[in-house]
Amino acid sequence: MSRDYDVIVAGGGLTGLITATTIAKFTKQNKRILVIDRNDEVNPARKNISGWTCGDAVSKRSIDFYSKEVGITYESPELEHKVKGVVAFSPDRETKVSFDGEGYVLNRKLLGLRQVEDAKKLGVEFLFQTESEKLLSDNGYITGVEILDKDKNKKTLTANVVVDATGSASKLRQNLPLANSFMEKQIDRENDMETTGRYILEFDSGETDTSLYDEDYCIIHLNQDIAPGGYAWVFPKSDNKVNIGLGVQKKRLVTRNQRLGKNDTLQSLIDEYISSNTSIKNYRISSDVDDSGNTRGNWQVPVRRQNDCMVENGYVIVGDAAWLPRPIDAGGIGPGIFASVIAGKTIANALEAEDYSQNSLWNYNTEYVRNYGYQMASFEILRRFLQIVLNEKISYGMKHFLSADDVEKITSREHPSFDKVNMFNPLMLYKILTHWSLAKELRYTATKSNQLVTHSQNYPESPESFPEWQNKLHLLLNDAYSRFS
């Protein structure tokens, strides 16, 4: 049947634009690709009314992957500041772990404009100030979207493939009109969502303390009193400008307030965190015109593994709509880049084959999970464990139970094995016995991680084997959920 478009991308954020651009780059014939964005044309890819709210950090590896695979290279000014890596500090700030290697802190406002320009050069079309309201379906396939245009008129647009990049609360995914779908429609909002907020500030230099501010490194603070159930961050954007904020899990904030006899909110925690940083003096909202409309904002971030299945007949989810941010640090830009390129290539192949079935689109699932997403379930368990551990134990564990091999694994974004937690090691026996419950749970977490990584790397080649694979995954996860509830 003739469609209005070959592909409709609902959501013109970072991942939606990368997916659209990749499809356009890899189709051999001219295909009609439409991006629907609720923003106006001068503010593309904006997350919400507060701006392009994000931590803005991304690894060089992710940027290089996009350049190599699609041929588009980002540079200044969208790559606003180069860093040597990310450093996570223990609550007492006596132990630090570096990971991720070189990277950048982005200017998301300028990046959005650049991405639209790149997409248009490849023939991608745009509908701005337009909402994607619901999916259309016919005979077991998604066939398009119902939209609400800028004049509040409802219209229907058809396509062979619809890409959903509308965010973690996607009403398209939640109301997916397909029976017996493998795709999970809802997220566990209590356990797998975090509320975050941040400022972009200019400041005068105060006390020199590289555990509080370092122009060369993105800093993460693990601290259950400052950011219960989450973490706080200080990401440099220049020598006198910073992206600073934190994220919390709501139920952990409640228990933290009860434990400390306080009544803090996300906003009061952020404001206290900033004011207590002695390296940042006389801070004020950034006056840079490129930060206009983007200096302060809150948003919800999914912190679990990716959706177990990210494709259905004629339908693909990417970005936060697929719950791609890493569970351990809520970083979504890197995973989003890798997934969007894979999704774009897979869809391009489906267009060439004129086959838009789940089976034809399945490679997106397999390639992403086996090569990039296989660690996410294990990180989800590590995150759930860390959320129930208080500061003293986190500091002790990072100081005494992390080996050089663990640090190397964390640097490569792999799960630590905690090999030092070994009763047969006489040098460690006293440290283990004095913190027996912590040592026991670390070993359990490492064992469960290995099981989840192995299982994820065996993601099924086709939909037929998926139910059995998913059942085993959930058995592994539910055991850990019960333990760390």
C-alpha cells in the first residue's frame, strides 16, 4: 500500500535526529523521511520548556563511532569543552575511580541546530510545532501516526516504519495498539526512574580542590545524603562555566529525610550542593547567549536496562523511549548514539528489502544488546544494591574492596568483579569480617552480574527464541530485586 512517507520519526531530539540522518545516509534510493518535533524550528531537539536539560557529557568513543559509521563529525561549538574522563568520588571523597576516557561536554542547544542542518542536507523533511498523538495500525503492523499540528488540527500520516523517539514517558509506546507485543509498555516508575535537575552557571574560582571542580574531568559524587538513590555531578564547560546538578530516587529521598530528620526536596538539595562547593564562588546563571533558555531545568530519567524488545512490525523505539540511559549513572547520550546508528542502518536495510516486519527489524535488538547493551542489566543490579547502602559502607567498599582489575573494568564500563572480597586472602580477612554483610552482597552482585552479562550476550537471533530468553532474564533479575528490595 502507498504511504505518505517511508519513515516517520516521532520526536526530534538527539536520538531521533541521528536515526533519521542514518536512514537517509544508508538508503540507496531517495526515501521520504519525516521528523516530527513539538518544538519550533529555532529550538530543535529541546527536551521540555526548561530547555535541553541534560548533564551534556559524552565519551569521545561515542562521537568517533558516529563519525566513522555515518560520516558526520561534530566539532566546536557543539562540542563545547573537552575532558580527559569522568571521575567518581566516594562519599568521603578519599577514593576516586576514573572511567570512560576522553570525552566532551556538549552544548545541546547548538547541537540540535547542527543535527537538523545535517539531516536536511540528506533530504530529511521536518514538521515543527507538531505533536505525535497516537499510533495507527492495520493487520498487526504500525502504519503511521495521528498528529496535532501547530494550529491544533488533528491529521493522520502514514509510513512503512514509525520510529518512536518521544522520551521515556512515550504515550506512543504506552498505548501500542498491537496484540501479543514483546515490547514492554510501562516502566517501574518507583524503582527505575530518577528525578534530576541542573544549572549551567558561570563562577569565580574559589578554593583549589580537584574533588570539587576540575576543568579537565567530569566529577561524580556518590553520596546518599546529598543525592539519595542517585548521584551529584560537576561537569566543566570552560574554566569558569559548569553544568552542575544531581538526581535522586524519590523513595530514597523520603527515607533519607526520615533518617536525617529533614524535609528536603530535589531543588533544595541542588541549591545546597552548589552553595557548599568551595571551588565555585560568586556563581550566577550563565550569560552566554548560546545558553539562553537552557540554564536551569528538571527532567525524569530512566535508569534500568533497555526495553527487552525494541521493535515490532513497522515500529522501532530509540533513546529514552527505549530506556537506553545507563542504569549506573543515567548517561544516555552515548548509548543513544550507538543504538540510533544501529537502528538507522537496520531500517535502511528494511526499506531496501521492502520488508517492515519485526523479523526484518530484529537485527537492531540483537546488534545493540550483544555489542553495547549487554552490560545494562548487570548495571541495573549494581545500581539497586548501591541505592540501599549508606555512605560509610560505600566509602569503605571503594577504599578496601576495589582492586586494580576492578578499576580497569570500571574504566572500560564493565561491571567490577570484586575479587578482593575473598575469604582465602589472609590480607583481606579482617576487612571482610568487619564488613561481612557488605562483602557478601558485593560478591553476590558480581556473581549475578556475570550471569546477566552472559545471558545478554546470547540475545536471540530471531523473535521465535525471544520468549524463552526473556523468561530466563526475568528469573535472574527477580532474584536480585528481592534481595535488594
